Amino acid sequence: MPGVQTLELEIQVNMTAERFFKTFKKKEGNFTDKTEAVSVHREDPTSNSSIQIWNFIVDGKMEQIKEKIEVDEENKSVSFVALEGDVLKQYKSYKITLDVVPKGDQVCIAKWTWEYEKLNDDVPPPTRYTAFVADYTRDLETRLLFES
């Protein structure tokens, strides 16, 4: 069985990289109608990491994940590492990294990268989660544009 594998997804977002990234930097308010932050815990208020527990709907089914979130403000990057939850029923390890890349004055690219290790060969790649993240990115973009 192969070790850690990767998947990538790039989505053009019609706003500045700083504005899109800010929703993740704040670690709050970046939910859509398919997500809800249950709780946020900061291990150290001066650090750029936190623990979040999320409820979210994938393929019509409610799932939960507890993840450690690391924010790299300089590179406009956020990593989400699964600690507990439904996703770990299929994957030994599961990490998503978002890199927000400026593309122009009012456009950026949301580059999502999955690093995962399957529990066994029968487990499919996490494409259902990539589809969820694509929808989530579009929904978040629409909500943020509507707020402006």
C-alpha cells in the first residue's frame, strides 16, 4: 500500500488574496450553509495555531472533524490537520493546506492540497472532500462578495 498521497485543487476567487485569506486568519466566520464551527480552542493566544471542531455536510451526510489549524500569515497559507473525526475512519493521516495566491488586483487563486494516507487499499482517494471544498470555496466567495 502506498504511503502519503496528494491531491490538488485550484480555484480562482474574485477578490483580493488578503481579503480571502483574512477569513481563515481570523479562524471564525468562515462558514457556509454546509459548515458550522462547533468550538475553537487556542492552545496559546500568542501562537498562530488553534484547535477547531467542525460539523459539515458531505454527500448529504453530517460529519465532524477535530483539527489543528496552523496559519502562516507571511505566505498566506493555512494547514488543517485532522486529529479526530469521521475522516480518520478511512485515512491514517489527513491534512489539507490552503495557499492563497494573488493573481491580480481583485483576483486570487485558492490552491488546496490534500496529503493523506489510506487505512487500506480499498479506501478511495478523498475526492468527495475535494468536491466539498470546491463548493465551500465558491459559497464562501459568494458570501464575502455579498457582504461588501
